[in-house]
Amino acid sequence: MTDASTDQKPRIRLTALSHGAGCACKLGPAELTQVLRHVPGIRDPRVLVDAATRDDAAVFRLTDSRAIVATVDFFTPIVDDARAWGAIAAANALSDVYAMGGTPLFALNLVGWPREKLPPELLGEVLGGAAEVTERAKCLVLGGHSIDSEEPLFGMVVIGEVHPDRMLTNAGACAGDRLVLTKPLGTGILSTALKRDALLESGMADAVRVMTTLNDTAARAALAVGVSAGTDVTGFGLLGHLGNILRASEVGAELVFDEVPFLAHARNLAARGVVPGGTKRNFEAAAGVEWDDDIAPADRLLLADAQTSGGLLLAVPPENEAALVEALRAAGTPAAAVIGRLTEGPAGSVRVVRRA
Ligand code: CO
Ligand code: CO
């Protein structure tokens, strides 16, 4: 990686061309609820999962033992390095297949490119970074679609497969289950800091490593041990994606703030007001959450931070908790943190305590 002082050519700052950061440029949960009312509901026995439960991907049954998992994800640059952006976007798109318990088969690239402002070689780097990740995932890239656009956009459609009886979904979690998170939070805040010059690209190294880590081994560990529900933590933040599990499973949750892992600098930056708009929208959507008094306002925002290529959030029966943590550690996931438990409810209710 180069910076302006050592490089002869003026360096192109990809994040300066993007209005938002990664999954933080998502439409807010409230806006989505509003528009999705206009999409007709589906009644077809082949459809195992659709948008109704706000799961990570659609699942379409072909036979009793085979189903297609399909998902699409794309966003604006979250880092300045083109290769890293491509790699992060690919890991993020693949994640929704893993989050359903599936195995990716092939992918299609989605590209929006400001051809007047950015050289095509840079797009080559984006695609190259993405290809490194899809190769690691043994997922073939078979095509794509590109348009000339004001802002750079990159992402993928990913098609995978899953056994219909071995899906990881939002529904199925029970009161008493423990909540386990497999990556630290804070990527939205860090990438916003990078964009606002409050953090050097070197300060993003940990975040980039975490965001390019595939959720494949985490999902495999979850399936091997046995969990009752699971999703990945992305644009709607921990509270938003937890909320989807709680509503689909009709339970409540108690989170322990001190057990939640964060990327270095994330708490300091949030305390200085470096918070993406998407995170603020997520926080507003989580207005019903009850907080212990001694949790600082900036710390509360962290639990709503819009993540890009975040980890899995798993609900595991208490008797499987130790085995899951051990399996995740053995798999080398960036975190294997028990961050709370599910309660009787009311469905969707969340309480955040300082420590257990
Ligand atoms: Co997801
Ligand atoms: Co997604």
C-alpha cells in the first residue's frame, strides 16, 4: 500500500467517491418496511425462505435433499485500496450463503463504474481482489453486468446450495439459547473515520482482515455442533439482525455489553462522533431497546453500527455453548464471543446490561 508522500502519482481515494461506507449505504429498516409492503407475498411450496422472515438469502427447493440459495449484495467503496474493496465485497456477498448454512457454487459480478473519473485498470484490481476471495471459497465467477455510474459500485450475485433440512435461519431460536458472535463490531465506524480522514488506511488493517475473512468455517462449526438459529451481522448492525432473529423466533434477548467484541479504535471514534448515517438510522430503528444507565450513548451506537462483511450471530442451546465456542476457536474465527442469551420475550424485546 502506498501513500501520497511516497508515490509519484496522485493517489486515487476510492472512499472520496462514495457517499456512504460499505453496507452503511443501505436503505434504513423503516424505509424498507415501507416499500416492501408493495411487493406481493409468495405462496409456493418450493419457496423455503423468502423476504418475509428477513433472512439472508432466498431458498428454493429443487428436490427433498437439494435447494438453491440465492443472494445479491453490492455497495460503494469502503476502503481506498481497490483490491481490498473487491475482496471485502466478495466476502460480504458470499456470507449470506454461509449464513443460510449453504455452500456457494457460482457468482456473477455487479459493477457500476464512473468511467470518466476512474481508469479501467482500477476496476481490474477490484475484480482481482474479489477473485482471490471467491477462489478461497471455491466459488466460480461465471459472468456479470456493468454500467457507467456516478459512484463506483461493486458486488455479486451468489448462487449456492443447501440441504433443506440443514438450513440456518432466523426462526427456530428458543428462550435460554446463548448468543454467539464470530467477528468484532465497528467496521462502519472505522470506514467512516477513514473517509473523514480521522483514521489512516493503516488503522484499517485489522478491519480489512476481519472483513475479508469468510464466514465458511464459522457456519461449518455451527452446523456441526448444532445451533437453533443464525444470521450474519451486516448493514442493519447487531441490534437489527438480532431483531430479525427475535421476531422470527418470537423471543426476547439480553445482551451483555462488556462481552461484545469491538475492533480497536471503534469505541474512541464513536465517542468522538465519527458515526455513519446508516448506523444512526439503525439506532433509531432500535428505539425500543432498554439500556443499563451506565452504558454511554456513544457505546450504544456501536451495537447498531452498520457492518460490512460482519460475522455470524448464532443462537445456540446452552448445552452446546461450550462445544460451539471451542469449534469456532479451532476454526480461527476472528471472535467466538458469548454476548448474551435469549429470553421469553416479549418477542423482539432487547435489554442491554453492562456485565452479566
Ligand atoms: Co445477511
Ligand atoms: Co446481504
